[in-house]
Amino acid sequence: MPARDAEPLISFRNIQKTYDGVNLIVRELNLDIERGEFLTLLGPSGSGKTTCLTMLAGFETPTAGEIRLAGRVINRVPPHQRNIGMVFQNYALFPHLTVTDNLRFPLVVRKLPAADIDAKVEKALAMVRMEGFGARYPQQLSGGQQQRIALARALVFEPQLVLMDEPLGALDKQLREHMQIEIRHIHESLGVTFIFVTHDQSEALTMSDRIAVFDKGVIQQVDTAGKLYEEPANAFVAGFIGESNTLHGTVERLDGGRCGVRLDAGGGVSARVGDVAAVGARTLLSIRPERVFLNGASERCENRFSATVQELIYLGDHVRVRMDVAGNSSFTAKVAIADLGHALKPGERVTAGVAADHVRAFQPPEA
């Protein structure tokens, strides 16, 4: 991630957005985005992430608050005056224009000299490794090739900022994963600020310097991929980023960053404090499947449970073991093939263990 400047490239200050005057799609958004950063806005459908992007692009106007770009308030600045590149899920290429003419278009609109236009188009095609495709039309390209051209068109006029709204959603899994790496490499080589919107958590984890997790119009946490996964701020982030087993109980003891929890199904658990604040409070415990150890491997764990194997799913390098643990019949452990020991069977009794450092106690999410 780039070093922080004294002034961020983008600042959202107390931003609200409503379309009907009653329901807030975005609530009190405050967010700084640094120059050269790759920031992903991540969240479920309807969480407000795309609305934030369209307000920054100039397609929507905030109901309240202020958006600054390079120190300038842009709430009323039209989109074409913001020097922002856009990449959409449906590519938005002109079907009647060749690849070259699609890339020339934003430069012609800006009235650049012809020689400069040709040089910039050639450079942009090389950047996305599409040299030799200039004479083709969009319908003569594959989905991945069209996405590369859409990205080249967003970069060809050398914007200070590139916005991407679910740009890989129409691609198949293998091509999508390939394009994630390609876009990341292009970002690293150019140093341009990228803001990427997606609901795909793995995409966000793969590509981003930081991720802003949205829910119900509010940013729940902004952090690096590692911090979001290992140190989620609340139950929503823990459940949305990666997989998480959950157990329910009541806080019995608080001791600095640790707590003791009495499970509803009986028995006690030691955990790290997430956002629980008081003894006697209800809590939801979050445990990552890869942090669960079985049988002999569980002996070094503070928390151990008697479990019954429900199902085993073989996934090549590991096995997903679904168990009944403390009333949760969908409790899952990811066990590497090399660590499995012996072939488990449904109905078998096992001991499951997890270290206290890998259990987090959160306030239960609101219904």
C-alpha cells in the first residue's frame, strides 16, 4: 500500500444518500482514500457500495455531506470534468467502433493532437496486452478481451482515478481469477488510484490494499485483507469475510482482551474480546474452520468439544469435516489431507479443539 500523503486524494465527509427522502441508502459515510491506493468497496447487494461509487463518479449527487477530490469539493462538478476513468460490468464499448476508435474516443473528446492520440492508444493497448487487436470490433472479441479493452479505454487519457463497478462479474471463474491478477499488476505498474466495487469476498481479498466492508449503508470496517480476516470488528464482518463457525452464549468473565463465555448448550469457552463490553451480555462466538483441530491435534487447545461427525467432503488438498458441536450441526473443520490421520466416518465421535486466540466474542447482530 502506498505511503500516506498529508492530504488524501478522496475524502467522503458525512455523506448521506436517499432517493425517497425517508430511507437512507448511505448513512454518515466518512472515508479517506490515498493516492495510488487500490481500495475495494465490498458488501452484499443493497449495502450502499455502488451508490458511493456513482456519487464519486458524478452520476448521483449526495443528499448531505461533501466529497473532495484532490482537495476540491466535487458535489456539483459534472462527470466529464472529474478526470475519472470508469470500467463497467457490461464493458460499455461502442459496438459500431473498432477497438482503436473506442480508445480514441475519450481522447478526441478532450481535443488532443492526432499524434498524441495515436501514441496514447498504442500505449494503452500494450498495457493490457492487446496489441494487434485495434482493427477488430467488440463483437469479434471474447469477454476477457472486451474487458481488457474497457480497462484500456478507462486508462488511455491518464486519469488520476479509475472506478470499477463489478467489472469481472460476467466472466467465468478461471478467466475472472486471471483478470484479477492482471488488473492488480496494471495498478502496481501505473500507481493510479483504483476503486473497485464487488460483492465477491475472494476477489476483494486478492486484489486490494484495503477493503471497506459495507452493510446497510454503513462502513463496518476499513482495513487490509489480513486484518479483516484475522481481526474482524464485529459479527457481520466475521461472517461476511471468509467462513465462520458460530456458537451462542453469555459472557461470564472479562479480563482485558480475553473473556469467558458460558455456552447455551453447556460448557465454557475462553475467547478474545471482539466488541462485547459487559459481563452478562449475550454473545456470538466466531471460529474459522481452518483453526479447528481434531482428536490428538486438539490437545494443545484451551477449548475442546466432544463432537459427532456428520459429513465429510473431499476437496483434494483438504477435507471439510461437518460436525455437531455444542448444538451447531453445521460446525466445520478444514483438515489438510496430511493431517487427517485416519479416515473419519459419519457418526464417529471426535474431539474438536480451538485455541482461545482463535475464538472471537461479538455482540449478536441485530435481527
